[in-house]
Amino acid sequence: MWRSVCLVCVLILTGCSNQSRYIDRGEFIVDQRNIKEPWLSKPNNYLVFHYTALNDEASLRVLTAGGVSVQYLVPTIPAVRDGKPVVLQLVPEGNEAWHAGKSYWRGESSLNKSSVGVEIVNPGTVKMSVGQRWVPYQTAQIDLIVKLAQDVIARRNIAPQNVVGHSDIAPQRKLDPGPMFPWEYLAKRGIGAWPDAADVKRFLGNRHPSDNISVGELQQALKKYGYEMTVTGKADGKTRNVIKAFQMHFRSHNVNGEADAETLALVKALLKKYGAQ
């Protein structure tokens, strides 16, 4: 009899333990069953989005095996619990996760120590018979990202200009979350920065969007906004990588790495709205 009672107690405690690893955030659920480290309390000034370039199984395995890590993982098709989408939390928000690597944004380097990272299961690109194409994100993923990001931003008081992609903070080596990531859609829901169309039009003036402009002027503007940039006046490889990163974020329909009038107008509009670093 005592053995039966003990078994029942163990089952009850196990059930309670599993239940406690699911946290209800109102509009979504956080699955914390993969967290294996004590909770710390470092500040978070940035929110960084990535794609995994792996499938769901491999993404979870790599991000929990050591070497690389992240606070949140958004599956291809998020599970639903009690009618709410579920995001996987792998590292406490107040702990350092190894997702940013060598990075820089608005005067701060090594953003692992000061950011919340969100990895989204997405292959990035797929090879075609000629070239490659970018893979869109799933609607269910974006719906969950909106809920998660709004919650993190509100609790952590993260400024719009500090919601970035991995390519923004490491443009010489990263492309994620890529041009398919819906930055404008998110900005309309209070997530991240976006320039006002009227300001872009005013800064563009009478120039055609594709008109050539001073490379040095664009370099200076991008540096002021927050990118790691050396002002040389030359359209070298590193400069083109930064321009592409900016265009993937703010002009995803035309990512060409060129120093053109529209790109400069976009940066100036952002500086007007959010200020320089």
C-alpha cells in the first residue's frame, strides 16, 4: 500500500513539476523545460532576431548542446497549449546566451552580454536550378514572434532602434534573418524601428531613388545610426556588406549593396526619428 501511495505522490509531483515549466504570458506560453542553468539578472538593451538555417530537430539539438545558445527558439509550426502558441525558452533572459558572437551596435560590442536572442527555424535560402531563393517565414511563426517580442520589449524596455537582426550587428559575416523577415509589419505593431514615409520623401527630394550619392556621406549616416562602419569614401566590400544589411532591414525589395539616393534618404529619416548613437 505504501508503495502505491509513494508512486501516486511521485506522479503528482512530476506532473506539477512539468506544469510549472510552462509559463503563461497572456497571449502565448513559454516552454522552459530545456533551461538547465540558474537564473541571473543581467540587463537586456537589445532584441536580436536570427534564423537557424536548420530544421526543428537540429535547431534544438545544436542550441542546447553547448557552444551556441539563445534565449528563445520559435519552431516551424509552434505547438499550441490551452489555445495559445508555445515558444521554447532555452536560456533565461537574464543570462548571457551565445547567439550574437562578434558584434557591434550603437557603440556597444559583444552583444551576447546585453541582448535577448530569438532564433527562428527557417532554412534561410534554398538552392534552385539557377541561384537560390529566400524562404518565407510561416504565418504562425510571425504571429508568435509578435506576441513574444511585444512582451520582451515591454518588460525589458527595449528601444525601437535596438530591435535588430543578426546581419545588422554582424554585417561582415551574417545574413539572418534575411530579406523575408517582415520588419515593417512588426514595426506597425510596436516592434522595432521604421522610417516615416514623409521623411523619406523629403530627404529624397527631386532625386531618383537609384541616383548615385556620396559613398562617404552614406557611410557617415550608417555609422551615426548604429552600424559598425569605417568612413573611407570608398564602396569597398565591407561597406557594401553594411549597405546590404541595412537594405535587407529597411528596403528588402531591392538589396543591391549600392550607395543610392533612396538608401541615404532612409537612413536620414531613421536618424531624424530615433537619433544618432
